Amino acid sequence: MSAIFLPRAMRIGAGAIEELPAALMQLGLSAPAILTDGFLAGNGALERLRSILSGAGIAARAYSDVISDPTVASVDAAVAFVTAGDHDCVIGFGGGSSIDTAKAAAVLATHGGPMRALKAPHEENRPGLPIVAIPTTAGTGSEATRFTIITDEANDEKMLCAGLAYLPVLAIVDYELTLSKPARLTADTGIDALTHAIEAYVSQRANPFSDGMAIAAMRAIWPHLRRACDDPGDRIAREAMMAGSLQAGIAFSNASVALVHGMSRPIGAHFHVAHGLSNAMLLPVVTAWSAPAALPRYADCARAMGVAEPGEGDQSAVGRLIEGLRDINRDLSVPTPKSYGIDEARWQALLPLMAEQALASGSPGNNPRIPDAATIEALYRQAWA
């Protein structure tokens, strides 16, 4: 038996953002608090969003101090903004950080904190304020997931918080919002989405529904990722990446992620590496280590992505998959932790804590091959250079 969770409503396609007022009214919502970042506030995107709402008679207050990799303190500031107004929903407008902040604020504004009390394995299923997600990157899939990631700055831990309370009631998925995104952001968020799809498919919690979404996501993302990076205005590639990111988000929300994500979060927390980039640093190494325990599943991934022929044997297909993941890292200039500029002595010193935090997240337990702390440390060393 599988339990499947999805947003209540989704509006998908070019210009979908224009349908936000109608979608809100359909759900009986009329007083949103918008949470976004300074970049979208400065480039006219927030102004456009507010104009769309005001044109339909919806007045929205906006908060534009969301930070990348939101912390407990940054979420508390957003909660104070939300509770200072009379709001019936929270809109997360931006990348994963804005949507994650909106999710956390919607729950804390209703139930109070502290955030640390809500980290996994706790599941928060009591509804908070309704969450509306409008992604402007094709990567996190956060618009369709029942998770949020918040960093506890007291100990540099990226806390995974899970439950139905974090699942948006409405997702506005408009690929046109990604057309201006630079190559580095496109690459990092795109590999993040690919990692979601692969890990959802090989996860021990995979099910037929998540499998279908994961395979569809891989088919959409792999042939279009390089294209979207090479030409930011390639509408066909951008649309495919946005659809793939959404499908991958639905897949991992209903099957969970695995070892790559478990190991990725400590890199982001301790060294402030973007989440998609830290996934990319780890994906080839972790895939090569994990594959022997689920050869047919990883071979399916290779065939869905088109790096292996339909009739090719599993062993050969998985070899092509690992080679393909290394190739795309090279083509998209994904650095190693070493070439990124991380201090080697600090990296080595933090390995035991990083391994402990990776295991504590629970994600490695979904991996087809489950590691112990020593194995995770060894994989971190392998990924270093």
C-alpha cells in the first residue's frame, strides 16, 4: 500500500502566473503574504506579481528579506512579518529558499516554534496557513513536496522537516519565470531535479506512482539540461526542465530521497555550497557505490535518460549512467569540493560530524545500499577531488 500526497491544485504552463488571482479565489483565499528574496524584489518580478494581484482586487503585503539556505533566525523574521498582518495564506515566490521559508513560516505562524522541535523524524501534519508556491527556478520541486529544509545556525545543521503541513495547496508552475536565469543557477538546479528523480526511483520507498513520475522527469530533464544552460532563452528546453522538476518533486515527495541528499545537506550547511551544486558533487560517486545493490533500477534510469539503449544489459547500462553523470558534471563545470575552494583541513576535520548529520537525516536509510558512518566518510573523501 502506498500513500500519495499532491498539491490540491496546480496551474502549469506559459503565463500561468496570470491565473494566480483566479486560482486563489477558487480556493477561497484573498489575503496573501508574499515571501520572496531581494533579487526578485529588485528586478521587477515582485512588482509584477503584486500588480497581477491588485488588478484583481487582492491586496498583498510582501516581505523580500528571504535568504539563500534559510536559517532559524531568518524564518523567525518571516514569521513575525506574517503574524503582523491579517493573512489567510502565504505565497512563496522564488527558488527553493523562498518556498521553504514560506512553508516554515506558514506552520510556525499557526502553531508556534521552535523550528528545531519540528525536524525529522517528527512529522507535522496539523495544517498551518495554506501555502501557495510559485517557483522561479527548475530544480527543487518544492512546490509539490511535503518537506522544508531549514538550517539551525547554532550547530550548522540543515534540518529536514516533513509532514502534510508543508505541502502547498496551490502551485503556479510557469516556465517563463525561468527564462532569464543564468547558466550556473540553471545547471545547479537542473542537476538537483535530476538527483530527485534518480533517488526517488532507486529509493527503498519507491512505489508505482512515484516511479512513473521519476521516469518522466528523467526523460524531460536529461536531454534538455545542457540546452537550457547553453541558451537561457530556449523555451522548449526551459519548459521541459520546469515540467521535469515538478515531476521529480512529486516523485521524491512520495518516495523520499536517499544517500546523495543525506550527504549533501551537511556540505551546504558547513561550507555554504548551493544545494544543487553539492548534490552534483556527490551524484557520480554515490551512484557508483550504490548501484550494485539495485542494478536493474539504475539501469532503468540510464535507459529513461537515453544514455543506454533500450535492450542493453543492466551492467553496461549502469556503466553508461555513471559515465554520463561524470560527463555532465564536466560539461556544466561542476567543481569538486577541492576546486570549489573548501579548506581541506576543515573538510577532513568535519567528516565525522558530517557523516553523523547525514545519517541523522534519515535519507541514507532509503538508499538501496545502506552505509555506515565510516562508509559515508570514505565517500566524502572520494568526492573531495
